[in-house]
Amino acid sequence: MTTATMDLKQHIRGIPDFPKPGILFYDISTLMRNADAWQVAMGRVTHAVAPWAPDMLAAIESRGFLTAAPLASRLGCGLVMLRKPGKLPGETVAHSYELEYGSDTLHIQADAIVPGQRVVVMDDLLATGGTLAASIALLRKVGANVVGASVLVELTALGGRARLDVPVRALVSYDD
């Protein structure tokens, strides 16, 4: 099998009933620990995100860090972290949002973005779109020009893409 034909879904493990009954969790750790598959995945993500010419990648805590860090290095751009309360030093800007199971808050350092910078948001998974939509809103609050979002896995049946007003690139998609 060549890298061009590698089926990355074969390297993502489905774990039923995690983190709670009825949920099928797509575990990217099995993709990351296979060196060849991880290189192919990062190459494909690089190819998908590079045309947006980002100045900065914004990584959503915590699995977004895993793709954003190597991608920022490949693209030669900066990296900022979007984190839960109390995790970032210095002055931060917060954005609270509602999810299907409650509410949450994300923070960014107040000086992390120069207004007008082109930013791509990175996470591991797009499901209902709540966290990605909140991340985009937070980035815009600090002056970012959010030009796209990139995820490893998209659960298309949950319709999260419809909640986003930026282009989205997903490495693999599942319909269930």
C-alpha cells in the first residue's frame, strides 16, 4: 500500500460505550502510534490547510494540540492554545458556550493574536460543532481573521459543520 492509497480509518480505533454508554469513541491514539500512518495523516492535513496561508494555528484543548503543533512546524506559522479556565498564565479572554450536555468556557491569552491575523482552528473531532463554533467566536473576539478549521475526524451525521461559518477540512468522516 502506498501513502497515496493508505486508508487512515484502518488506524483509528472505535471504542464503544466511551466515555458513557451509547457513545462510539474514535480513538486517534492508534493512528498516532503508527509512525507511517501518522506521517501520512500529517501530510494530508498539511496539504489541506496550507492553501489557507495561516499566520497562526489555534489548537483546542487538548487533542487539538496534537495536530496543531507538528502542523505549525511544517507550515512555518505560529501556534496558540485555546484552553479551559485556569490553564493559561497572564491576562486571558474568555468565551462561555452551551453544549448538548451543559456549558463550558475557553480562554486565550489576551495578547496571543495580532488583530487581522489569518487563523486556522485545529481539533481532533467535529461532532455537533459547539466547541469549534465557540473557538471561532473567541478568536474573533480577540481580532483574528478565522479562515478555516481542520479536524482529524468528522461525525457527519451530527451536523456540526452546519454550525460553522468557515470552511472545514476533515481527514476522515464517519456517517454513524
